[in-house]
Amino acid sequence: MEATADLLRTLAAVVRAGSMSAGARALGVDKATVSRRLAALERELPGLFERRAGAVVPTAVATRAIDAVGDVERALARLDEVLRTEQDPRGSVRLTLPTPIANHIVIPALPALRGAHPEIDVVLLATSRVLDLARDEADVAIRNVVPQGSGIVSR
């Protein structure tokens, strides 16, 4: 049934777009691929559509199937959104580090981080003072000294 669903998605794209060429563009494939897929669908489920003067005209059953394909596509898009939203890192991170490291390494790298993870806000606390992570003065620290205190992991 999975192969049939893929073929029905091709039919849906052609019908929605109005032609095989436009459907192929919408799917990101060439017209010959769309033609082969429609031929396979005709063999598997004959009578779903007619070819008339270069156009693909769906039958009533195909129209209902295309509506169902649309429902499935919308449900999959919602599922993808839920999963992506739950997995994408987001929020604010307070990073403490010495000013020279901030200026020469971290600040130049921030645009790439922002591009890859737009939902993360980095608050830079560039200082020579060693802020205390255990007292929640920062979330992450880059230091040029060995950290002191229990519960701190360093690399």
C-alpha cells in the first residue's frame, strides 16, 4: 500500500497543478518520472483517471482518494511540526567567559549558531571575574583557569 500511496501523491500533484509538467515541478522530478508513476497507478488501480488531450482528469473515486491524500499530508506535516518543535533547542543560555575569548572566538561564531539554531538566545557574560555556576550566575562557563567546587564538570 505504501507504493500505492506514493503513486496517489503523484496523481494528486498532477491534478492540483493542472498538468503533468507542473505536477513534476511541484514534486521535484521530471515529467517522464510522473508519466511512469501514472502508468504504474493505471496498472495497479485502473479507472482512477482518464487522459484527455494531454490532461489528467480524475474520476470521482480518484477525487476522494486525492482528498484523503491531502488529509494524510496535512497530518504528516502536523506530526513533523510537533516532533521538530519538541526536538529543536530553544531558550536562553548565559555563557560566561573571558573577554578576549569572547571577542576573538565566540562573537565571530555567533551568526553561524544563530543560523543553525534561531530559537537559542546566547547571553554573553564576558568578564575576567569567575562567575559561580552553582549559584546560578551563569549556565555555561568557558574559563582559562581550573574550576573549583563540587558538581562542576570540566573538559
